[in-house]
Amino acid sequence: MTKAEFDANAVIAQLNRILESELAGVVRYTHYSLMVFGYSRIPIVSWFREQANETLMHAQSAGELVTRLGGHPSLGIGTLLETHKHDIGEILKETLQAEHAALELYYRLLDLVKDRSVPLEEYARSMITQEEEHIAEIDKMLRRPGQIEISQEVDALD
């Protein structure tokens, strides 16, 4: 069996969309870390800053793949939403929406490379796994203490 060729231009374009989205995530998580107030500030700020650092690594990985494929990494940045709602619950809901959007970008990449490039397919699958884990963690953060069921915010996004 021979591997099918993939459309490098389409893959580069998708990777650039991912790069832009992840860079927007760095800004978003950093902003959120600055807007946390109250008794639980320190652990929540730490979590947001860890997410900003991880998201920067995701952006760098996407950019490295763009150049590996002979493309030029985008200098753009994805959409930044500012609702001016700085309640932790509202921030987490915005974060959940952004994670779902990022997940969709990685699924689109997977569609472009599936059965065509093992390294790119593995990259996409790995990132999908990480995004799914982030979504699950944020869902748990949105639940009331003792609540076992998936939050309604997750159900509303599907």
C-alpha cells in the first residue's frame, strides 16, 4: 500500500489557522490571569498562566510544522473576544468555547492528513487528545461541588 499525497498548501493554511488561534489563546489566558480577583486568586492565576505557556508551545509547534512543509508562518492572531465579564465562571465559559474552536481546527487538520502523513496525523491526534483533556478539565471546573453530570455549558456547545 502506498501513502496518498496530501495537499501541502491546504495543510500549511490549516496550520497557520491553528498558529493564529493558539497565539490568541496566549493573549486570552494572559488577560484572564490578570483579571482574577478574590480568595482563590493565586491558584486560578497560576492555572491560567500555565495554560498561556502551554498554548505558546502549541503555537510554536504549529509554526515549526509550517516551516517544515516549506511555508511561511502567519503573523496574524486569531479572534480575541472581550466580553468584559470577569467572573470566574464567565471566564471559564469563554475558555471552554475557545477550546472547542481549537479542537475543531485540529480535527480539520486531521481530515487533511489522515492516511497521508503519519507524523502530521500523529501530531493532529495528539493535539486533539490534549484539547479534549482541556475541555474535560474546564467542564469539571464549571461544575458545582458534588455535581457528577457534565455541565450544561458543554451540552449547549455540542
